[in-house]
Amino acid sequence: MIRSELIQKIADENPHLYQRDVERIVNTIFEEITEAMAKGNRVELRGFGAFSVKKREARTGRNPRTGAAVDVEEKHVPFFKTGKLLRDRLNGND
């Protein structure tokens, strides 16, 4: 599902809301999650999962074409851990 499909689904299920308002709500939620993670905070949505930031240390990698050693800088990457409810639903344990 892409963002526009999510917005359309929410708008269809809530006819009392204008689509532009639903779009603003969805965009605000994503922006807040992004801002919190950019600050290094963890975002937990009970039953769904938790977004966090993990630090990857600098290392020496390999260029797959040439096999030459390449220095890879340290970086921060997003990490998502599923919640129990989501994990159970994915495995058919409703």
C-alpha cells in the first residue's frame, strides 16, 4: 500500500472527513515519526511496532566489481521491530 492508497482508504471509511484533511493528518503523522527519529528518539505504536534508529559503525567494505577495499563511514539507519499483535496477525494467530 502506498501513501495515496492509505489516504483514500481512510477517507472512504470516514465520509465525514474531507480528503484534504485526511491527507494532512497522514502527512503530519509521518512527519512527526520522521522528526522524532531524526532526533534519535524511539516511536512506539502499541500493537503495531516500534521505529528506532540504529548506529552502524565505520568499517572497511569491498567493491563488488573490483574487490578493492572501500572505507564505509559510520551511519544511522532506521529500524522497525514488529509488535506482538502485528506479528500474530501475520502468522495467522488472530
